[in-house]
Amino acid sequence: MLSVQGLVAGYSAAAVVDGISVAVSAGEMVTLVGANGAGKSTLLKAIAGAIPVRAGLVSIDGEDVTNVPAHRRVGKGIVLVPEGRMLFAGMSVDENLTLGAHLRTGPAARRAVAEDRERVFGLFPVLAERRRQAAGTLSGGEQQMLAIGRAMMSAPRVLLLDEPSLGLAPKVIGEIFSALDVLRDSGLGMVLVEQDARLALRHACRGYVVRTGRVALEGPAEELLDNDDVRLIYLGAWHETKG
Amino acid sequence: MENAELLQLAIAGLKNGSIYALLALGFTIVYAATNVINFAQGEFFMLGGMFAVFAFKTLGLPLIAAVPLAVVAVTGVGVLFEVLAIRPRRDGDQMSLVIITVGGSLVLSSLARHLFGSDALPLPEFTPGPSLAFAGAAIERQTLWIWGLVLIAVVALTMLYSRTRLGRAMRACMQNREAARLMGIDTGRVVMISFALAAMLGALAGVAVTPLTSTRFDIGAGIAVKGFAAAILGGLGNPIAAVAGGLLLGLIEQAVIPFSSTLKDVVAIVVLLSVLFVRPQGLFIRERKEKT
Ligand SMILES: Nc1ncnc2c1ncn2[C@@H]1O[C@H](COP(=O)(O)OP(=O)(O)OP(=O)(O)O)[C@@H](O)[C@H]1O
Ligand SMILES: [Mg+2]
């Protein structure tokens, strides 16, 4: 469904993402793991259109969206849950969700949007309890849930997730990842970037190991979990056995 | 001082303050969308009066047509200004954008001088007649017009921000422009609309006050300082606080008059500097807006 081919992107002269190809189909979660600064966030931003693509192709269901600006790429079904969540801190949970559905206008969409809001509340009941609370006053876990919920309000086909577990307690991470499993099983495609490579590879079907802007290794998630190089470098397997 | 005298000063303060409030709103709206202080804001005020005089005197239109026409025309100037001067450098650094607005301000006032001359140009009151007496003080009819227009502008703006999809998008841009873009909001369009609104509010202030003060090509810079001081006093970024800042500045100015009428015009600068030194987030905003 989402296909990224030979993507090059960066901020200054040097390319931070230097020819990465990634594919995701509906109902599939793929994960990108790699060291800090490898270019994972940059890749997601380029797929979402937040930074320009210098070379390569981004397409969804065969439609080329490489040069579609960020604000219209949401309408194509690609939405980013950014690193650091980027909520509208002074606005309520409800308003943040409404803004997620900004492009869905008209009487026909209204009902679908209302249903999606209920779906988000079903997925993250704590958000329903805090509908009127300002997003900036939510706990870290609740904020991450809201960031995912807000993205879901755009009725995406592919969700790009940048480190959703960052700074969260294991229990909350568990809740968030079970919600992601539910979304995946409902047919959503997902590209997950995670610090915690073990966690990511356990939930994903396939994984890509990114090293300095290129894909160093790719394959089914179980294989990567078993791969000695990957275990050594990215899973910290030096000290532990595979659990 | 007697009560009636005090009341008279308060009326004058609230009259000028309403004008500052409209200009402060213009600064705030553009700042919210771009993080840029638009120093051309005062020129929208000047052009409002100029266009109204032109439509009334030169074109011979009745005031009831000339005034709205002037506001609409200046709104158009605001859009043009954004498209021609801001948009090409929109991704540039803030400093160059601020300098562009300073340059734009000079260009607009020079153009106005070229087109309308350098004399002070009067405009009749919207509804001429004797002042109204109120508890021993006098209120000019035009002052009531100013208050009425400011009230309508503030209510309309509040509705826009709180009730409409566009207003919600504008508030989202205020809080986090990058996130707004990721949610499908066309932030470029929000910037353009912000300039249009700022120009409209500036023009509204200009046409409302010209019958009392007349207008001239070079009044923009002076009023911009006051509007800017009011916006800073309120705390840039919050429309309601901008209005409060404007009214408060108007009142402070009047409070100074009994001591020295020549000091009145320095008040804005003193207020501006004091706020920047002592309370940069403004009087009415509890914390700096957080960036998530
Ligand atoms: N806005 C920016 N401007 C300039 N350089 C940037 C910017 N954002 C990231 N970079 C640089 O691009 C490189 C890749 O950054 P990126 O955020 O994509 O890495 P990452 O793989 O997501 O790392 P992490 O795991 O730490 O989040 C880094 O060297 C970083 O310094
Ligand atoms: Mg990152």
C-alpha cells in the first residue's frame, strides 16, 4: 500500500536519509530500528511531507505523492505521530481530536468523525474521562495516547509512529502497544520507529535496521530478533538472553 | 479632581484605548501565525483613513459606502502585502521577515504620500451632532461609533476563534504550527488570512478615528508603537489580552495628562520597555506558552 523507494532527504547539503526503500501493506506493522541519529525520524518526516524529498518516490496505492505538501498528504491517508507528540497543549483533548479530523468536512463526514471519536475513546478510555482537560496537563502516557488518537481522527491508511514509548512506564507502553495491535488488526498499515528495538520487533511483522541513512539489514521480525549482529548492537543482548 | 473630570479622562482613555486595542489585535493575530512583529500594522490604520477620505471626497461616495469600501480595500492591501512581501521569504529567519515589514511600512507610507499628498485630511463624523452628556461628562458621538465598532470586531473575532473551523485552525497554528500542518491545516493560508484580518482591524480603527483626528501619510509609525505596546502589555499571542492591553494603555495615558500633557506620547514607550524588562510574558498571561 505505502511504498517508499530510494528516498533521499536531509536538512543541509548532506543527506541524512540516503536512499531508503520501505514498503507496508494494509494490516501490517513494520519497524525501523537503528542508533540515535541514524535518520529514522527524518525518514518519517519525509514520508509525511514535513520536509522535502530530494530524490526517490513515495506512493500510496500506486498514487505518487512525493511532492504533495504535508497538509494535503493527510488527505491521502498518511499521517505522522511525531517524535515528542506535538499536541496542541493549550487546547482540550476533544479539540485536539477535532483538529485531527480537520480535513474531514461536510455532513457525510460528520457521522464518520463522531464514530471515529468514539473508537478512539474505546481504544483509550482514559481520554474520554479527560475530554475537557488541556492536552498539556495530561500525563506523558495520556499525551501519547492523545497523539495517536488525534492521528486516527484523520482516518488514515498508514500511521507513521515516531518513538511512541519514549519516556513511558512499562505498563503504559503495554497499553499503547495493545492499542496499536488492535489498529493493525483492523487493517491499518504502520511504520513504527522505536528506541526499544526488542519491543518493536516483537510487535512488528518485518523490520528494517537503519544505519547512517541506509537500510543495513531487513527481514521478518523474528529473524532480526535472532540475528546475532542485531542482538549485539541494537538489543543489548550482550547481557541478556533472548526472553 | 472632581468625579466628572475623572470620568471625562476615563472616557478619553477608553476611546484611545479601543483604537490601540484594534491595532494590538492586528499585531497579535499576525504574530500568532508567523512569530513576526508586523511593523506595517500602523500603515493599515493610516490607509484606512486615507482610502475613506479618497472614496468620500474624490469619488464622492456617501460615508456609509466610503467607510466599508475603505476597510475592504485595506484588507486587500493586507493580502497583497502578504503575498508580495512575506510569502516569498516565509521560510526565512524571523529577523529578515521583521525587516521586510519595516520596509513595507516605509513603502506604504511613501506611496500614500505620493497618492494623497502630505496634508492632514479630514473626514466628517459618521453621525454629526452635539456631544452626549453622561453623568456630567461629554461623550462625542464618534466615540460611541468607535466603541461600537470595536465591540463588534471583538465579538466577531471571538466567534471566529471559538466557533469556526477556520478559527480552530488559526488557534492550532498559534500553539504548534508544525503539528497543525501535520493535521492537514494549510498554514500558508492561515498566514494570509491573518494578514487580511490584521489589515481589516487596522483599517477599521483608522476610519473610525479619522473624523476626530484627521489623517496623514505619516501617522502609521506613531500609532504602531502604541498598538505594539498594547499588544506587549497584554502579552503577545492572546487576542483578549491584547484588547485589555489596549484599553489599559489608553487609561494610563490619560492618568498621566493631569501631570504633564506632553508626556502622554512617551507613555507607550515607557510601558513597552517596562513590560519587556519586568514581565515579558505580558500582564494577563500566566506563563509563556509551552512548546510541546
Ligand atoms: N531539524 C533539523 N535540522 C538539522 N539537522 C537535523 C534536524 N533534525 C535532525 N537533524 C540531524 O539529522 C540526523 C538524523 O536525525 P534523526 O532525528 O532523523 O535521527 P533518528 O534516527 O530519529 O535518531 P533518534 O533515535 O535519536 O531519534 C542527525 O544527525 C540530526 O542531528
Ligand atoms: Mg528520532
